[in-house]
Amino acid sequence: MDSYFGSRLHHRLRETVRDFAEREVRPRIAEMESSRSVHHELSRLICDQGWLGATISQEYGGMGAGHLAKTIIIEELSRVSGAMGAMVQASQLGTAKIVHFGSDEQRKTWLPSIAAGECLPTIAVTEPESGGHVLGMTADAVRDGDDYLLNGSKVFVGNSHVGDLHGVVVRTGPGSKGLTAFLVEADRPGFRLGPQQQTMGLHGFSFGELIFENCRVPASNRLGDEGDGLAVAYSSSVLYGRANLTAVSLGIHQAILEETTRFCAERHRYGKPLHHLPTVKLKLGQMQSRLMTARLAAYHAVHLLDQGLSCDAELMNAKLVNVEAAIDSGRNAMEIHAAAGLFTDRPIERYLRDAHHIFAPAGTSDIQLLRLAEVALGQDKGSWSEKLADLLKLEPLHA
């Protein structure tokens, strides 16, 4: 599939990321699993590779490599560690808001730092009481001279405890036109982090709480105009969040299949490897079929992004298919492993735990189905990939 959608440069990028993941990430997994807290050192090491700049143009020091290249990076990291794949995917949402809505000055200030791995961005939208209902947010910003005062909190913020620059959407007025986005540096007075809570999976990654208490932010840190916050939130989720989480699911899914086929070759029943049992072989066939279909959906969607073509529906479907397929294959893998899958000496239980973490962000499967139904009925409310086509289209890797 690489040869159809990509090029030799994409293939070399995959080899580079896979080699790094095996050398630098895999040896640290046991530590991340035992500590169950954000791994600052490894996060920074990954940033240093320049991969956060995959979709930043070369004008700002980025790779300018496109969305398929970004998918390959996230997929290969997630194949070894869903947590580190999630770290990179979350940073890409923080990058997107500056690329799409930042002023010339904001782009010149922040994009080169992100591309160089010196700044790790985030995006913060969700609140404790509103969940996925963006218009239900209550955190606010009040104008005070040349500044704004931010108050409230955000939860489930990817890279919360390792991020340097938080893109925060808050309320500046009533209704859908009353949301505004700001860039908030992590060292600003009035900003603090909530305690990091332990989670089921993605150990080594942080998605916690940001708290603002009269946090003074200059008006020059505002992204776009007052009232642009809803567009910042929606476009980042639709165009980057869904594609990036698709890539995390795809990498985990690949790892599930590889580990299960390895297990089936090692274990013997009735004098033959386990995969000789027809019931086991059927499950392996299902897993292989799911993975092939999921990868096709993922690569096709981001290929359209790279071409600057309308693809909101394809991105929704890619996230839906990949998340559900990875979870289903994880369950099949646990059935094949049986009791052996319950112990942490094998990674299969980690893969299944991590796969469930990708279900809710950027819309649960039910949300994707509802939006796809609107497409079928002709009731969809416009295409973000069309509105932002000029900024999404990069010169993809060739040769």
C-alpha cells in the first residue's frame, strides 16, 4: 500500500521512525508502564527528531512532508508505544491551529520552534461539565485593556503535563459566535496544571487538566478574531484529530496482529503450532482483513488531504473503521492468547488497553456515524477540508 499512496521517501521515513521506535522507545516501555506517568525525557527526544513539523511548511523550518508522512510517523511510533504515538498526534492538533488561524507574526514566532522540537503545543477545548458539547463550555476570557483575563478549566488535554504552548478555546460572549482561541504559554502566571491522574492505558502520555485563575494573556496571543474559536476547535478536530487518532489506532492494530502471529508460531497444541487450529486461523484471517481495510481507509483519507480535496467524510470513516477494527482485533487476540494474554510479560493486554483510549477523542464512533448519516442525507454542514484547502495542501514527499 505504501507504493500506491506513497513513494520511496515515504518508505525511508517509515524505516527511520521504526528504527528509532525500536531503539529508543521500546526499551522505555516497562518504565512507563510501571510509573504510569508522563515520560518527559522520551517526549522531548521524539520532539528533537523534527517530526512535529511534518505538516509545517519548509518556509517555517518544517518538513513540509504532508499528511500521509505524518500518518506514517504516528503509526510507526504507535506500533511500539500507543502513548508516544498519542503524544505526537496531540501535538499536531496544537500545530494545526497556528497554521490555519495564526497571524504572520504568530507563525513566524512559534512554527519554527515547533518544527525544531523546542516547543510542544497542545489544544484545550473540553471541559468537565460540557464534554464533547463545545458550545456548553463556560471557561471565559474578559478583555482588560491590551490583555484578556482567562478563568476556568479544561480537561482531557493531550500533552497537558509536557506541553509548552496551550491553544485554549474559551467563551468571550454568548452563543456559537462567542468562542475565541488564545495561545497560552505554560509559564504564564495564573495558569497551573491539575494533578496527573492514573489511567487505564497510554502510560507515558498525559491528558490532564489545565486551570486558569485570572491568567493574563496579551491580545496579541489571540488566534484570529473574537468569535473564531468554534472554527479553531472544529477544524482541528475534524481535519487533524480524526486523521491523527486513526494513525494511532492503525499502529496499535499492526502491533496486535504481529504479536498474535508470533504467539501462534511459538505455542504448540497437539504437536503443531497454534495457528494450525482452524478456529485460530480464522481469527487471524479476520484480523488481517480488518487491518488491510483499516489501512486503506486511513491512507486514502490523508491522501485526499495532501491533494487539497474535500475529505471530511473520509476522515470520519477512517477514524470509525480504524478504532473499531483495532478494538475488535484486540479482542480476537485476547481470545487466542486466552489466559496467557492476562499477564504483563506479553504486550497484548497493553495494546487492548491503549486501543480503547482512542475511542472517545475527536468524536466517539456514534458521533462519526451520526455525521456520516448527515452526509448520506445531504444534511452535512459544509466541509472544513474545502474551506482550508489552501493551507492543508502541502508538497508531499516524492521520489
